[in-house]
Amino acid sequence: MTVLAALCIGVACALLAGTWSGALRRRPTRRRARPAASTQRVWLQQAGVGLSPARFWLGSAGAGVFALLALVTITGSCFVALVPAVAVALMPRTFFARRRRTRLRAVQQVWPDGLRDLVASIASGRSLTQAVNELAAHGPAPLRDAFARFPDLARTLGTGSALAVVQEQLADPTSDRVIEVLLVAHNRGGAVVRSILEDLVDATTRDLKLLDELETEGLETRINARVVVLLPWLVLVALTARPGPFRAFYRSPGGAVTLALAGVLTLVGVVVLGRLGREQSEPRVFGPEPS
């Protein structure tokens, strides 16, 4: 019975980890699949993590194992410690996912100002390539970082290929639209470039306003969902931290079965709450999304 309960908890925790890390998300079938290591590498690059995917996940697993050993020492029960340890292992992914979202949102927020700088540069007589070089040198800080390599890439590969490299690094829908329009403007050339960019400023400003409204509405739901999932397990750790009837019960076969059922219900709760509080992000049209 104890082995069966441990197996159930292990399966529940594995599914929970897959759900939280995004491994169980349904992938679009319309696009050509990209190797998982490549998409994870782009994801880590966007989050500002200077590690390979293997090292990142190895470090996360190490944190989970350390938390498991510490909690087993405190509670005296592997069953009680398993779910909180999985949560600890997922904390780096959660932290850097928030950091990645913040970095990408910072780029999105300054695109209207960056586009106005491009319009002003083109109005002063510069070409599109020169205007983007000026943006990389003196534009808003998030765009300076994003386009830092553009001048060198433009000299080596050409403007179109350099913009494609920047688009691949940013990998978000707003930047996709902007850079695709820049590519069209570069190919068309002439006086139409300024008109295209002015229209793009208005469209991008409207899109960002809508994204801000959607994110604000879903923030409270996501916070409440995480608290509801983790709080009962933290209370359980506190109850079993000292010898007594609670620790004795959860170390018994009956307690193991109870924890197995709790792990399954936790998984169901995470899936349901995740569906209800999911942020409806705009899918990428011009490339695969990092997972």
C-alpha cells in the first residue's frame, strides 16, 4: 500500500511539474516543430539566463532534491515533503518566466517611442538602415539592448537578414509585426517608408493598450491560484514538523493514501485553475514560440 501511494504521488508530481513547466501544453500543429533544446535556449536567452537548458534544469532538479532532503528531515515523511519539494524545483522556472515576460513587455512598451524615433530619422533624410542604427545607439534602453548587434549584422549580412536575426531573438508577436513591417519598408523604399511607419505607430499603441488591460484583469486570478495550491501543503509541513499525532498519522499507510489522494487533487486543481487563469497571449505568426 505504501509503495502504491508513493507511486501515485510521484506520478502526480511529475504531471504537476510538466503542467507548470509547460511541457504538457498542446503545441500548434500548423507550424513545423522546432527542436525542444532550441526553443528552450531561446526562452533562456530572453529571460537573461546565461546557462544551457541542460544546466538550468539540472540546477532546478538539484534545488528540488535539496528541498526534499531538508523537508524529510523536518517532517520525517517523504510523502509530506514531495509536493513542496517539486514546487521548490519549479521556482527557478517560475522566477525566470516572470523575468522573461517583464523583459519582453519592456520591449513591447517602448516600440511606439522607437518607431517615432525611426520616423524622425527618416524624415531627416536617413535611410531605414541608418535609422535603425541610430535606434540601436540612442533609442529607448530596451530597444538598444535588442538591437545592439544590428549594426555589425547589417554590415555583414545585410539589413534584411540582420532584422531577421533580431526578430528571432525577440520572438514575440508585437516585435514580429514591427520587424515584418520594417522588412517591407526596406524592400519598398522611397517615400512610402515614412507613411508605413506612422501607421504602425498607431496600430502598435492600440495593441499594447489592449495587452495591458488583459494582463491586469488576469493577475489577481493567477496569484490566488498559486496561493490556493501551495498553502495547504505548507500548513501540512508545519503540522508535521514536530513529533506527535500528525506526524505519526502521515507516516502510516493510511496517511500515505491520504497524501496520494491529496497529490492527485492538487494536480486537478492546478490544471483547472491554470485553465481559468491562463493569460491569453497572442500566438506568433512568423515563427515558433519558445516554451
